[in-house]
Amino acid sequence: MRKYIIPPIFLVAIVCSCNRNISKEKYLVQITEIENGLLPMVIIDGEATEKYNIHDRMRYHKVPGISIAFMDQGEIIWAKGFGYTSFDSITEIDQSTIFQAASISKPVAAMAALHLVEEGKLGLDDNVNDYLVGWQVEENRFTTNEKVTLRRLLSHSAGLTVHGFGGYAVTDSVPGIIEIINGQRPANSGRIFPDTIPGSIYRYSGGGYTVMQKLLCDITGKEFASIMDEFVLSPIGMESSTYVQPLPPEFESKAAIAHYSDGSMVEGKWHVYPEMAAAGLWTNPTDLLTYAIEVQNSVRGESDNIISGKMAIEMLTPQKESHGLGPALGGRNMSATFSHGGANEGYRCQFVAFSHGGQGVAIMTNSDRGDLLIGEILRSFSNTYKWDIYKPVKKKIIEIDEEALNKLAGEYCLKIPGDELIINISVKEKHMKGVQIWDGMSFEIYPESEYLFFNKEDRASFEFIKNNQDEVTGVIIQEQYHFLKKSDNE
């Protein structure tokens, strides 16, 4: 069995044209710099900043495989794979290996919807119930004056329920679209309906994109995977990508296998996602950047393969809380970006592209711990290319005496329906160590004040709470999860 063995060198495809202002040799130097320049989320004031090697961090995070593609001046410059399709495999990741894109499925799917708008088959601001067949968005007190529209579905402001989806094991019965929307067995997610006034707030909703999936099928009379292939994937050359679920046999040999945080493989290799618009895309970083380049070219008016320049600008116009019609938006002026992340069972991925200047990167992993590694890699890119995003945060660690630290130590419990989550926090030298009892994950936290601590890896905050008797009664993690301290006689 191969376990956590990462070879030092893997295939890198340099695909830049010969008329570049920067040479292939220069890009190779930059690749080496990025691979050896991974940065933590938090740097400590007064301490030297440690840079990591990508292979070391793959071992540390228990990520079996990762694939990266980079683009500059509107062209894909290089793509490279690291590691293996699974810890038990000798098949190496390369630039053609495909992964589940998870929620990155959404901005790609949005292009098909906007294409249909430009064809006059769908109104961006019309009530979607005017187009849906055989099922309607529930009309209730929230929809009396405001309706669910495509614009609101794409920008997560439609007021619909269901944040995301867990997928289905390959041995499970897979529900149809109506069962998913209605939350009926064998669906494992809740019912999708308006519980907030449409258009009033931003609230991420994979449920909204599932309604959009049915909407496109009803308008065209076609299966969703066929719609995406016809209107988006094939026209722009995303040749390694598919929305077909389950994954067709001819793609399986190219697929990276999903892994949990502890390094174990997901049973059956991966989950099935019939919620295709929300989470069903299989692809690789090169294809994701092909999508990003198409968006950039459309914005500049240099391509109308799928949508016009006017529609592309609308796509990248903030709707609610800096979310566009599909992508998340960030930055301003020449630092403006469009991006999206993804998290399916056993996969983590991210792409970010600048709206101007033609740079961007896509990173895909086959591990639930891949998001931490992706963050370190993005900070390396930022440092190498002098971006104004993905920079480490500087923190100062203070000293607390051991007696004060001992007051914080103990078991902390968060009760959830049908279960409880327990964290054991103990003193380690001049800081604290925690262990999540439910999954064995450990972490270390450092004091920035007497009762406020932080995790160096993900910047998570830990605020210890005390009562009027100066006794520690709980800890609030990330300003929202309140764990209560268990007493010694409990």
C-alpha cells in the first residue's frame, strides 16, 4: 500500500506561445518559486515567515493529489499535477486528471442560463414559475410582492432554502429532480422553498441552482448534461469536462478518487450528485481556466461564443454582497476578480481570475483537507505575482502564565440534534492544543489576548467566555459556534 509518498517531480505542461513577453524559462523559475513558497494564513509578528514546499504540505494535510493550472495575458501558460489519484494508487495526477468541481459547477452552469436569456427563451427578471413545467416554486407570504427570478437564483438572493448537497454513495438510490426539490426520499436534502423575501438578502443556496437546473431542462426539453455540453462545454473547448452523473465509464480512468480528512478513501471512490447545476461538474484546472478565459474575452467584446460582451459585464456586476450572476466577485478596478470555490465529499477546489489583465489560477484536490493546502498555494501565487489578494494576516502572540492557561483547559461540548460535538483543550507549552473528539483532528491555538486565541492554519478564532465568578464557562469558535465547558463532575 502506498501511503503519503509524494515524488519530487511531476509532469508540467508549459503551453505558452513563443511570442510571449516572458520566456518559458522564466515561468519555470516562477513555478519552482511557487512550489517552494507556500505561505501560512497567519504570520507572527516578530518571527521569521516560514515558507513551505508543496510536497511537504501534501503529506502534512494528507492530500493524495493536486492539480494546478495558471494563465497569464489571457492564455493558459502551464499546468502541473502532483501526487496520485489515491493513496493506494500508482497512477500519477497530471494536467488531464479530472476532479469533481463541486460548487464551481454553478458559475459554469450560469453561462448556459444567460445564453438562453440572450436567445430570448428566458427572462432574467421574470417569475420562474412562468417557465417551470410540472412543478412550481411555492407561493407563500414571502412571495406575495417579490418573485423568484433567474437573476435572483444565480446571485443567491432568491430566498430559497438548502445551502448544499452531500451527494449519494454509488450504491445508494439516486433521486430525480422532483424528489430533490420536494425533499422526498430517496433525497437526503431538505425541501426547496422560499423562506425569505426574494431579492431581500444574499444567502448561498444550492437549492436555488437546482431549481435553475429544472428551469433550463423545462425550457429546452433536454437533459441538463446535454444542455451544458451543447451550450458551454463544447463551444469553448472544455474537452475533459462533463456534467453527466454518475460519471460515465469512459471518464473513470482519468478521475482522481475522493478522500476524507484522515486520508481514507470515500467508499465507491466518490459520490454521485444529481444536483448537477449546483455540484455535478467533473473537470480539470485547464478546463476551468478555459471557462475563465471565455468570460474575460466576452467582457472585452472579443468573443460571443456563449454570451455577448454586454451580458458578460452583467454577469460580473455585483448583485447582492459582491456576488455576480454565477461567480463570486472581489477586488476593484485592475484588481477586480471573479472566482468560486467547491467542496464535495472528498474534493476541494478553487479558481480565481482577474477581470482585467488575463491572469488566473485553478487548483483542484482530492481530499477534504485540500482547502487548507489550496489557501497556502494561493498565498504563494499572490507573493510571486504581487497580487493584492490572498495575503497572510499578521498576528501578535502574547505571553500568558501557565495558571491562566490551565483555567482554560477542559472538555467543551456543542449539542446538535441527536448528537454532541466535544473538543478537548489542553495546555501545550505557552499555548493550547485542541482535539476534536468526533474525528480525531487536532489543532493548536495561540493567545492574542487573555481570553482570545487563534489558529495559525485557518485563522479560526477561539474566544473563551467567563461568568461573574471569573470561571471559564465556554468557548465561541469563529464567532458562531458556542461550546459549553463540561464540569469536572459531569
